[in-house]
Amino acid sequence: MGDKMNNNDKNSKRAFRKDEHIKMFLQHRNGNHNYFQDVILQNNALPEINFEDIDTSCKLMGKTIAMPIMINAVTGGTEYTADINEKLATLSRDYNIPMAVGSQTIAIHDKQAEYSFKIVREINKKGIIIANVSANSSPENALRAVDMIQADALQLHLNTVQEICMQEGDRHFKGILSNISNIIHQAKVPVIVKEVGFGISYEVAGKLSQAGVKYIDIGGMGGTNFAAIEAGRNTERDFSFLKHWGIPTALSLLECRSASPELKLICSGGITKAEEVVKAVSMGASITGISGLILRELLENGIKTAGETIEDLNYQMRVFMLLLGARNIEKLSKVPYYLKGELFELYQQKFI
């Protein structure tokens, strides 16, 4: 009886935290830069293509998607977040872009929370849907998360910074790499290792690649700052000293690309503009992950405006591709880029 009550208490706290994260996200504005302003693409005055011939579609995990953008992990686990997931899944379906759900740990421990995640597959029956649990989860629970939503892939999130800032957070981080390897060997779907906003370095990307990881979502600094959000929730300790901690997204992308040409990279971390999507693809990302921009539009202005935001991103991408002479995503991935400013200095110190 005692264990059951303890589990119920933990689930109640997880549910409260899920809703609280969304509310704090709406109040939070990140002051950190993702450094894409230090990436330069050159105008092609002779593109030799027609605008209507530009194709933003690409392949991911054996399926064709409309553009190199995915709705990245956001939420789930409560009635409030179930409504959010239903709307995000509708956008994912209507615009044929992948969607990752938020952490499913709450639903693994509380069956009543499953619907807030299952609704995503009910809405988007044929699209790419990605499950999500901590990289610290047991292989059994990781596979349960995949089965729960009939996922096409599984995200294993690394969130050491977030956990250490959480009053109720985990403090055990030993053995995660071997656990990731075990999950990869047991999973029947591709496994993506994802940071939640503090970036993945060259060294860590190399270790992940050696452990069998083929997909990395870099989750760089510049997007939602969970150190700042959790610092705002923590009443015991002040963690505001970590609000500028992390590897800027553009630098993390360069580091992960340098670690292994075989890695398939999802570039996320404060991406809000079509120009940043285009730059990320030219720098070696397979696709980009966007959550904050779409979520904010959805919650503040409704699903129609959120959809228009995705349409605008696609149109602006096509304009940039025209100006770069890139008819499709494969051509875009070969467009040369140049680095300047702090990004160049940081990259130069490590690799040049």
C-alpha cells in the first residue's frame, strides 16, 4: 500500500510539473543566442531554376516528409497537455512533418496518462511519430513507450542540467551510455539521442556514435532554457548561475558533424526562422526540430495561426533555396557556408 501511495504521489507531482512547464514556457523568453547569425550563405545571382520547381521534401526513416522540419518533443501526461498534443498532431498530419511527443515516463507509471500520448497516433495515423523517454530509462520501459504510440522512432533525452536544477530531479547519471547501447540493441525502431537545450559536444557525439547511435538531436543552447525554468521552480537552491550554460546550437551542429560523417543530425535549439533551417541543412543537418515557435503560436493565437507559421517557414525556405540555386534538399545540403564572429572563433580554437 505504501509503495502504491508513493507512486501515486510521484505521478501527481509529474502531472503538476508538466502543466507548470507549459505555463512557465509562455512566461519565459530566452536571452541566449543560437549563433546562426554567425553563419553566412552567399547569394547566387544565377540560380538557373524556376521558383515553382523548388522541392522542400526529403526522406526520413524511410518516409517522405514535406520539409526538413519536425515538431520536436513538447509535452503530454495531463488533460491540458492531451489537448496540446491533439492539436500538434493535427498540424503534423496536415503539413506532413514528423512529431515527437514529450517524455512518456508519467504514462509508463500511470495508465491514465497514456491517452495524452496515444491521441497523437490516433490523429496522425500515417506520419512519423517519435516516442520519448529519458536515456536513463530501462530498456523495458523504453520499448513500452514505443509500443504505446506505435512510434516510428524513439528519442532518448539527455537532461542532466535540467535534472540537477530540479528540486525533485535525478542525481544518478552513471551508466547512461551503456544503457543507451542496450536500448539500441533491443529496439526495433531507430533510436535518437536528444539533448534538451544545452548541446552535444564533439566528444560526446563521438562516444554516442561508437555506442551504436545513428541519430542525434543536438538540442543546442538558444531555445527553451530549462535551467532557467527549473531554477524558477526550485525553492531550495538558486540555480540562476546556469542560465547561460550550454553549447550554442550552431556550434553544437558543427561539432557533431565533425565527430562522424555517418551520424544523421536533427538540429534543434531556438530555431525560429526559415533562414536558420536552411543554414542548418547546409551545415549537415538532415532535418531541424522546432518546438517553441509552434507551441507559442498554438497556445497564444490558435491552431490556424500555428499552421500559417509552418506554411510561412516553408515558403521562406523556398525563397532562400531559390537565392542559393538549390532546387531540392540534396542540393541545399551541398551549398557552401562561411563562419564569422564568435562562432568562427570558437570553432577555430577546436578544429583549425
